[in-house]
Amino acid sequence: MWFLFLASAGGVFALGVAGWGEMALAPWIRFVVGILLGCVGHALAAWAMGVMGIAASYGDESALVRRGPYRFSRNPQYVGFILALIGWALLASSNLGMVASFVGVIPLMVVPFAEGPWLLARHGAAYEAYRRAVPRFIPLGRQEDAT
């Protein structure tokens, strides 16, 4: 998964550079919102990877992580990458870069649904309690309703 993500991120970056500025987005959207989302996204993903550890982030077995950004989201790395892709799409203001960024968001939103059963099989009741207490992506509404 990570190899495909890194390869596609490189393609998204290249398409954004190739079509730099071809969309008529307001400069404040590009240079304020785009940069802000990109920086927040990269920072969140880096924080989450640091808390979980690089090896575990790439799929090695580890203990269930419930600290740091994992207190608020079961998938903070994905949330960070999604924010970074949207930020890049806005900053580049490129037609193909925008499409590629949004296509790149799709697997980041789908993969956690496949990871849930894997985590449940490995961590059992501890993961089930965590799943009930912490939302999949971002906290919205009541925590105990998170699935």
C-alpha cells in the first residue's frame, strides 16, 4: 500500500507542477488555504508516524496505539495525507493535479475499512473498545457512535 501511495503522490506532485496555476483559484485560496492544509496535513501524518513508529506504519506487528493523535482519530496518518493532497491540489491550481489529488484521496478513505477486521483479529476486545471510543477519521458528534 505505502509503495503505491508514494508512487502516486509523486505523480500528483508532477501533474500539479506541470499545470501550475492553470485554474483560476483566488490567490488566498491557493497560498493561504492550500499551504495551511498541506502543512497541517504533513505535520499530522509525521506526528502519527512518529507515535506509531515507522515499522508499524509500514505494516509490522505492534501494540495497539492509542496515544498522541490516535486519541482523536483511528487513522490520523490517512487524515494527514488527505489534507496534504487537498492542500497541494489547491496550491498547484492545476486541472490534472486537482483530479489526481482527489483520486488519490479515495484509497486513503477506503483502506481503513479493510484494516479494521485485521486489527480486530490481532487486538480483539482492546481494538473493539478503541473502535467504539475513537472515530475512524475525525471527531464529529458523539464519540460512542463512531464506527
